[in-house]
Amino acid sequence: MRDPSSPRAPEMTDRKIPTGTISPRVFSETSPPRALVFDSGVGGLSVAADIHAALPGLVLTYAADNAFLPYGEKSEAELIARVPELLEGWRREFAPDLIVVACNTASTVVLPAVRALVPVPVIGVVPAVKPAAKHTRTGIIGLLGTPGTVRRAYTDGLIREFAADKTVIRHGSSGLVRLAEAKLRGHPPDEAAVAAEIAPLFAGTEGANIDIVVLACTHFPLLRSELARAAARPVQFIDSGAAIARRVAQLLPDRAREIALRDGPPGLRPALFTAMDDTLPALEGALNGFGFSALRQMASER
């Protein structure tokens, strides 16, 4: 197996993906719709939880590229060389009707390349800048993400489009990703460490007037209670999970949506990882709580 840190150009195709329909699968009472939820680590579980709450009959598979974690510290070239191939390989094996890239960093970088390669609808996670701009009272918004997400041109565009008349204070943290990963492995985050990670967001006169913080990394909703306690002032934390669930519902054909809205099948769903290490067994309890089964290792290249 090649070194996961060594990028390789993906094999691109000119296939066009469907936009709004899923075919050729025929949905029936015995064939519930399926979705693959993907992240670099456990952060996408926060999105999977919102999707399952809205669509309990949608069968979810969770896939984490933990061999390459954290994505927020990787270059755009590395992510584009890696992620599309991974997702197309998993699509061929598990035949999901759609894929959710439940990672803000990946979504701001790889979606065009993934959609060019993968012949099912692919939904990305967009930082919730638009609703934050709509609901802020002070006009000052915090944007808390990974270092990669907060500096991407994609994020610049969101702010220009939806919050041009607001002040957006950006702060990137990889430390919060590691704290969220540790929390789900049974290690409660040290509150002082959480406070130190977000302190720069609230610094200065403008930071003192933030009233809404956009959680622009799917790991961060897993730390919502710790973030609320560590914040320098009471603020509203918002993320994109519920919006992603609505988008999933919109992309399902009518018959599939009817099935997805019903109670789901009993039993736990699979959770896939690209690397097994000594810490992963500690995740089993948390995975079960999110409705996923024991761990399974998948190849990190195709």
C-alpha cells in the first residue's frame, strides 16, 4: 500500500452525474434507499445523526479516511488526488444512491473532482454563513473551522455573497478536531484546552460582540456543550447538519423519499475506516450510539 501522504492524480472521466434523480435503481418496500456519509474522521457522525433523525428509513454507511486525518492540514492537491478515487471505490462496493461529503474542508476543495468521477449525486457541506448573516443581531459573526476551511477561496466567496455587510471573524483550529476525536474515544475534553482553542475568536472589540458562531467543521458540533461553556460570552452555535438532511430528502425520488421517512430497518449499520489503530476499538460505543456497527477496515487506495 502506498504512503497515504503521497498524492496521486485521480483518473478523471467525462461522465455526467444525475442532478435530482437517482437511477437506475427501482425502489420498493424491500429496497430502502442508501447513502454513504464520508469524512476524514468522526466529525461526519454529527451530520449522519441529523440525516437519520430526518430520514430514519434511509440506510446509512459511514466511511472515514482516518489514515489521512486531519484534512484541514492537507493541501488542496493532496485532497484532490485522494478523495475522488476513495469515494468511487466505495460507491462501486456499497452502491449508495447518493454520497454526502460530511467534511467542510473536503467540500470546499474536492466536490468538482468527485462529481466528475462518481455517477451518483454528491452533496457537500457548506459553512452556514448565510443563516448566520440572516440571524445575527450585532452584525459580527464568528467562523470556526479548520485552518484549511477558513482560508479557502470558497469560504471567501460565501462571505462575499451572503455576509458582505457583516463582520466575519475567522479562526482555524486543528486542536478541536483532535479533541472531538478523543471525546468519542471516551476521553472528555479538558475545558481549559477547549477555551484556549477558541480564545482568539473572541479577542478584541469585535470579538467581544460576536453573537453567532458558525461551526464550519463537522467535528465541532460534537463539542457543542464544551464550546458553549468555553465561549467568552453567550453565543449561538450553528452548523449545516439539518440543511444537509433536507438536501438529501430533496434528491431522493418520491418513492424513495416515502420509504426514507418511515421507521428504518432494525440493526446497526457499517462503519468503515481506512486505517485501524489501537484507539479505534474505543470508538465502538460512540459508533453504536450513532447507530453504526463494529469497525471495518477499508483500503485507502483503489
